[in-house]
Amino acid sequence: MRTALISTLERTNEGIPLAFLEMGGRNIGHWQVDMARRLGCTTIVCLGGRPSKQLDALAQYAEQAGAQFHLISANLQLVSHVTADQEIVVIADGVIIDRAVAPKALESGRGVLAVPAERGLAIGLERIDASHAWAGVLVARGQIVNQLADLPPDSDVIALMLRLSLQARTPLINLGNDVLADRSVMLALDETVVAERETSLLSSARSRNSWWLPSRALAQVLVRLLGPEWLGRGPLAFGFLAIAMLCSATGLSLFGWQFFGLLLLGLSTVLWSIRLELNDLSERIFGTSLNYKFFPHWKHLFDFSIIISLIGEMSINLTFSEYTTPILLVGILRLSEITLHGRLRKIAEDRFVWCLILGSGAALNILDEAMLIFSIGLVSSMLFSARKIG
């Protein structure tokens, strides 16, 4: 069992607690709560001043995340919240570590995260020894907390916990210089540093997907234009917006406006890709992602909508083939995602491409022919791919 210790005492030159600096629509305190929960902490102890609305909000956030939250104002109060058989996770004021960087060792064992001293001290991190600076997160034996009773009550408890951890021979885990160069580890001393971190993360989305996957590539461009303020609320907003557009598109197709319906379906995939991009970046910042229960079913919902849109106006006068051809096409597309490789697979996976091709067919009043040509092209590609592998 683990207990986390965080703090809201350190402030910027303007008097703002580092824990409450905003980053991507959420504050650093929320990130630290998420980090603590990911490291298995069931209790979070916060060293802070008097109760405030911000502290109340932080407590509520921790409880919603499934942890008990305790606010303390003195070092000795920590002793009553940590037993000797537990482990304590200490996260320093204003420290942010990219989720991808936190070593697996901290999830199952003890350690003090460290970086090379020269560059670490330059950004304000605390020195450990001649070669290392503390990266701001450690996991140590809970029994070291009892030693606080023998130390001055007005001492910096975060610094004390670091020293006690090192004295207890908690192993150092050196993260190297790269995590400082790309700001995967940073100390948020003011709003400028936080803004640089947000900009760095947005820039990192620049080339992770090629234009062979156009909806994701276009989404990356749009995410950079949206700015960091959308990192917090964006995944939820764009998720619901994509679903709303998908439903509207289906309705338009049912009333005979297939071209506009398929066009909106294509745009809904771009909105969904924006949600995925924002969610990935939010996960890197805060260590958590937004995964509502119905979101994983997006692909099935989209395929059902595209079938309805391709059928168009429902009528008893429709032939059997007019009902079954859209179903057959979606089935072939699903199969092609498994069978094809490389760039062809990316195109087959990107439903934005489907909608552009089929929407063009609807606009030219050759939708049936477009579906058949599309199906033949996919089947031919799969046969060629299978023969090449064989």
C-alpha cells in the first residue's frame, strides 16, 4: 500500500502556488494526484496552508479519482497517515514528469528519480550529490516518516523526505539528459515555463502520422492551431461533437441528402481524430486519459451509420442489392484492415477516405457504381497482398 505526499506551499514570484498553475485547462496539483494514483497510492496527503476553494477542489478531484485526501499543515501530522509497512511516494512542488518517462521501477518498487546535476540545477531542481539532481518524484519505505519526530518541526518536509530516502539507501534511477532537453521532466516555477511545456507538447504532434492517414494528420495540424487551453476540455467536447455530427449525417442521408450526409460523416472522423490527438497529449501531461464507456464503440457506431447513409431513404421499393451492397462494402473494408499492409492499410483504416470516395460518387449520381468499384479495388488489393506474402 502506498501513500503520496504532495505540497501546495511553494509559490511563484507573483504569489501563486505552483500546484495551482494552469496547464492545458487543469492545474499541476491535478497532474500530481493522477501521478500518485498511477503509482498505486490509495491515500494522498497534501501539505498546505489554510483551507481554500482551490484546496477543496483538489480534495474533491482526488476523491473522485478513488483516493482518500488529507490536508496537513505541520510535518508531524504526516506520521499519523503513514505506517512503517507502507511505501511513501513524494512529489515535489511544481514538478511535472511525462507519463512515458516515469520508469516501470516506480510502479512496482522503490527509487529516487534523478537527472544529471548540471542541467537539473539549471532549471531549479534540487541537488542530490555531485552528479545528480532530484527529478522530483521518489518512492521509499514508509518507516522513514517516523524520523520526522526527531527533526525540527518547521523544516522543509519535502526536502527532509528526500534526505531520509537517500539515507535509507533508496536506489537512484537516472533518467538522463534527454528528458530535460525535450521537457519531459520540468519544474514549473512560473506561467512562462508552463506555457513552454504546453507548446513543446503540441509541437511533438507534428509528424507522428503521415498524410497516408489523412484524418489523423489533419487533426494534428488543427490541434496545434487550437492551442493548449483545449487539452483539458477538448477530448470530451470533440468526442460529443463528433457523435452529434455523425447522427446528423445519418439523418440527412435518410432524407435523401446522401452527398451532404457522407460529407458530414467524413468530417466527423476528423473531429474524432482531434479527440484522439488531444487525449494522447492530455495523457502525456496528466498521466490519465478520457475513456468514457461508449467511446470505444465509435468504430461500430460509424460503420452502422455509413451503412444507413449508403442505403439512403428507406423504402419497401428498394431492391435486395440496394440493402446488401453497403453491408458487403463495410465488411470488405473491415477485412481489408486486417489483410492489407503499409500505406494501403492506412488508407483502408481511415474512414475519412471512405467518405470522400463514396461522397463523390453520390454527388455524381453514381453511388452504386462507386461502391462496386471500391469493393473490387479492395478485394484486388487484398488478393495481391496475400499473393505477395505467400
